[in-house]
Amino acid sequence: MKIDYLDGLLQTSVTLNYNGRALTIDKLVIDTGASHTLLSADIVAQNFSCTQLLKENSLAN
């Protein structure tokens, strides 16, 4: 993983793979003080054009 220090923030890129498709998120800020990771399940599901991720997310909440 390549981590850059830009404008006082740690940043990287992440690639999510699902059903043979890939979604890359650039300039993802790494918050070293956060207790969890936050990626919007709605945005990820929208980019992968699937509703299963949305259903799984709503069941988890």
C-alpha cells in the first residue's frame, strides 16, 4: 500500500473488487484516530449496480 502525505493528511487509494468488477477510490484520507472505517455502502452498491450490498448493510444496522 502506498501512503502519501499531502496537505497535512495521510492519503491512499483503495480498490474494491466484487463479482469481477473493480471500484477504485483515490485520495482516501487515513484517519489514524478513528475507531472504525467508513465507506458508504450506498455509494459502493451503486457503483457495482447491486442491491445485495444494500440489503446486507441494512440488516447489519
